[in-house]
Amino acid sequence: MKKLQGAHQRKPITPDLLMTPSDQGDVDLDVDFAADRGNWTGKLDFLLSCIGYCVGLGNVWRFPYRAYTNGGGAGAAMLLIVGLVAIYYNMIIAYVLFYLFASLTSNLPWEHCGNWWNTDLCLEHRGSKDGNGALPLNLTSTVSPSEEYWSRYVLHIQGSQGIGSPGEIRWNLCLCLLLAWVIVFLCILKGVKSSGKVVYFTATFPYLILLMLLVRGVTLPGAWKGIQFYLTPQFHHLLSSKVWIEAALQIFYSLGVGFGGLLTFASYNTFHQNIYRDTFIVTLGNAITSILAGFAIFSVLGYMSQELGVPVDQVAKAGPGLAFVVYPQAMTMLPLSPFWSFLFFFMLLTLGLDSQFAFLETIVTAVTDEFPYYLRPKKAVFSGLICVAMYLMGLVLTTDGGMYWLVLLDDYSASFGLMVVVITTCLAVTRVYGIQRFCRDIHMMLGFKPGLYFRACWLFLSPATLLALLVYSIVKYQPSEYGSYRFPAWAELLGILMGLLSCLMIPAGMLVAVLREEGSLWERLQQASRPAMDWGPSLEENRTGMYVATLAGSQSPKPLMVHMRKYGGITSFENTAIEVDREIAEEEESMM
């Protein structure tokens, strides 16, 4: 009986060239692509990485200042965009590190005037009360110590004549940028195996700090004035297209659509990961974080409003300075100000790092997947070279005029080019690849079909909305500016070319695909528009349904039987594959 049982369990010998990674077992190969690529090591790695990627610095300063100004309540192109964003995004993290170290003192350096970087316009905006009660300050012709600390000490922008003459490198910013890149490199050293564990801290700890800042903020006198301004809708703003456009853009950029981070993280999932559930959790978490950050920020703005004796909408200038000018100024008004300042900037650091992890992982994964034989065994070295190269390219941002270059990169690197990439991707999936094929793939992975709402979004709503955003951004185009500085024409042209370069990658890729085919032009177009012969799940055990036909040696008219003989009996997902096969057969019969 034992002999028969052993004979029954013995597997047929498969030639090495036809063996799949799952067949090879413990066979030691020089390059085992599926194993070397890596996967998430825990169930929450993917979910927390996506939350950390989507929830970033924009949730703390970009969403609140959008609400503040509006009155309350594909490939190579993608890599180019992500590369440019990663260069200047890490500079923002360097600024955060600068303030983090500056907070390690008994008195915050931006608390008082009288320092060498202050001017005669400096006035300590700390309060306006005397014996007769609150008296409003005339703040129009004065500058707060925190604003001069940011512009004249941190940036040292007075040492630059403009974007064309950036001046000298600021050694302290240079070292902070180096530290930022070292931290990023160490966290992505082993790919998702290391970054997937780091995000357990960087994606969750900011919520603890945010709650602490929120509790402290709402207990301040006057906090309700800011919260009331935040929650009170001004319905006349709803008649303005600008409000709707900026709301859509905030969601677009906050979720990181088109940057490749979500696609990269998803590529490390198991084949049947419930991405449907994860999508709702990530988007809901992103929205809740933005709303929570809004309460924390506006409660402090209300406190500042009462202390300064000015309306809430006149407390601060909307923009990135909300994080580096207004909130640091608010910290000086609190007891134990260095402690609260340290917590705030430590929160910004953790928020920014996990987004930067995603940017770097997108670049490294895409390039190593393109050249797996050469780069995958040396992924750590390649990641280090990428970090060094981006650090060197980012040195211009550490100069006296580095902020001008950062603004130019921020305005053009991921603006209309990113929208073109996303629109093209949406049209390619639904029109070229086909919405039916796409829905079948999802059906095979999840076990159920996408609903009517999702299909309507993919086919009509998303492309139409994105196209409207693109047209609006072109029609309402305004040249870049930073404060009173207006960028010269050559800088504007450079920015536009930077955005166009990512767009040009799309037709270039199409041209290469067509030239690789044979036959007439029409035949080449048809062949280039079809899925490749080996298209399908990367692991052969996941090639069920119509994808079984791509398995080596599969000549059966019922290819699912080949899969069953090779990998075992019918599972729930293979039942789904049978349904997909039946649908394909019915469609073919109806066409005949």
C-alpha cells in the first residue's frame, strides 16, 4: 500500500527549461527571478505601505490651505515624473529635518527678533492684549520672526539674485539632504522586505502625534473660531469652477494616482489579494487623515486669530509656508514650545518618508524588472547608485536660490504631464486592451466581477473628468512665482519642456512598439495593440482560465484541464476560471 501511495504521489520529471519557479523547489539557480524579486512578508505590509504612500505631507499642509483659500467645509513617462518629484520631495524632507534639529533647544530660534538674519520689519506677533482688552495689530507692513527665519536663515534667499544665479550651497541644508537620502536608502535597502516593515512605524505613528496636536489645539483659547471657519460652508464658492477643480486635483495628487507607487506595491501582492477591499481602506484613510489634519491646523489658527486680534482668514498666507512659517510661529505661543515643535516636525518627517519610499521603490522596481538578469541580484547596489545620483542632482536645491528651483519642479514636473499619462493609461486599458478583458482579469483574481459603477468610471467618468482638469489647467495657466519674484521666460520654457518631455515618452513608446512588429503599417499597428503571447499572471500556478493556453506544452482544447493535472484539483478561483472560459465560448459562438 505504501509503495502504491508513493507511486501515486511521484511527479513526472520535467526538463529544466520547462520548469516553473514553483516546480524548481529547492533547486539552486544563479538567478531565480520570482524569488529574488521578493514579496510582502506580512498581511498588513501592502495596506500600510499604500496608506503611508497616499497619506503624506500634502494631507497636513496642502489640504488645509486648499480649504483655507476656498472658504471652509504608463511607463517611462511615469518614471520620469516620479524621478523629478523624488528629487525635490526629499528636499522638503531635508527642510523638515532642519526644523527638527532646530527644535532641540530650550528656546526656539524663530521665537524672537534681534538675530543676525532679522530685519527692521521684524515684529514678534505674539499677542495684542493690554489693560483695555484685545487690540488688533497692524500686521500688513511687518514680518514675523518665523517668516524671516524661514526665508533669510533656512533658505538664505537674500543671497540669490534669482533662479539664474542660485548662489552658494548651504552646508547645513546640504547635510540635511544627505541625511534624508541615507535614511531613505537604508529603509529600501532590501526592497519591500525592509520598507514593508518600516511603514509599520512611519504609517501609524503620525496618527498618534496628530491626535496629540489635535487635543492640544482644541483646548487652546479661541480654537473654536478656527474650527468654525473650517466647518462653516460658504455656498457661494460652490458656484466657482475653481473650487471643484482644486478639490479634484487635491484627491488626484493626494492618492498618488499616476505616480506608479500603487502599481509597484500591488505588484508584490499575492495573485488573489483582495485589492477591492484595500482600495476602500486606503482612500477612506486618506480622506480621514486630511479631515483630521484640518481640525488640528485650524484649531491652532483660531488660537492665533484670538491672540493677534485678526480674523482667521488673515492669520496666514496660504501655501507651503503653512508648515514652515505659520505652525512654527504658533508653537512659540504654546507652553513647552520646543516639545510641540519637535512632535510636529517629527510627524511631518514620518509622513514624508513613506511617500519617498514609494517613489524610490517605483523607480528601482521598474528598472530592475526591465533588466532582471543584471540588476536584480545587485538591487541594493543599484538602489544606492540611484540615491547618490538623485542627491547630486538635488544639490542645486540646497543653494541660496534653491527654493526657486524647487518651485519650478513642483509646478511642472507633475502637472499636465501627469494628467496626460493617467488619461492615456485609462484609455489604453479600456479601449485598446479592452474593458471586457480587464474585467475578466479582475474576475479571475478576486472571484467577482467589477460593478457597473466601476466600469462606468473606467470607460467614461474618469477620462472625462481628467480631460476637464487638463483643459482647465491649460486655460487657467499662470506663470510660476514665489512671493514677489516672477520667473524669467527661459525658466518658464524649461518648466514647460520638462512637462512635455514626460508626455513625449508615450508616442515614443508607441513608435518603438510598432517598429518591432513586421508587415504593413496597419498590420504592425494591429499586432502592437494586442497583448503579448506570454501576457498573464507571472507565476504559472496562477495561469487559470484563458491564460492556461500560454503554459508550455498546452495543446488541449480545454486548457483548464492542463492546469488541474499540473497543479492539483479545482479551487474556488479555478471555478471562476471555468466561468470565464464559458463566457469566452459563448461570445465566440455569438460572433460566429
